[in-house]
Amino acid sequence: MALLLIQRTLGREHPDALTSFASTYGSLGQLKEAAKLHEGVLEASQRILGMGHPNILMSMNNLASNLGQLKEAAKLHDNILEVRQRTLRMEHPDALSSMNNLAETYQSLGQMKEAAEPGGNADNIGNGVSKYID
């Protein structure tokens, strides 16, 4: 019911509507359908917002999380992390989230060394992050 309301309110092609549909498919384990919709969101967002907009990175993250292809997901997460490291402080929540997503993907691939230091910056953020941890 909520998805129908979103579709009626925003339109079927609106990125928020597509993201809602894609998230539902992902939650149901239908990763191919979710990835296809997330690709649509990414394309629409790039066209509407331009490549520099933060929502583009969120769309890339959503796609990577629903690809079902870990090697491709790792590449996307790595690209997202690179951009966030260039544009945000290392201790920014979005940069840390990207680092975590990349580490989890490496862990799923069995690449424990890479998972321990995603982006090669684990030592660099320790001091900045420690102020948030008891």
C-alpha cells in the first residue's frame, strides 16, 4: 500500500519511488530486480542531479549492496570510498559507512587482509574516530 502511495505521489520514474521499490525487492531477496531498479535510480539521478551530487554516491551504494556480485560490489564500494575520502573528513559518518561497506564486502569475498584495512586508511582514521568511542 505504501509503495502505491509513493508511486502515485511521486510518479513511477521518480528516484525516491524507484529506490522504495528496489529496497522492497532487496528485502525479499530478489537481488536482480533490486539491482535493475537501483541502476535506474543511478541513471536518473546522474541525469537530473549531475555526477557531483551526494545522492549519486548513495545510489551507487544501494546498487553495490544489491548486486549479488561481490567483486563488482567491491569495485563500486571502493569507488564510493575514494570519492568520500576526497570530499569529506575521514571521520565523517558517510566516509566511515563507506569504509565499513567495503570491509564487509571484502570479508564476504574471504579477503581478510583487505577487510581489515579497507581503502588502506584504517590507521589514518583511528585518532579521529576514537573521540566517538567510549
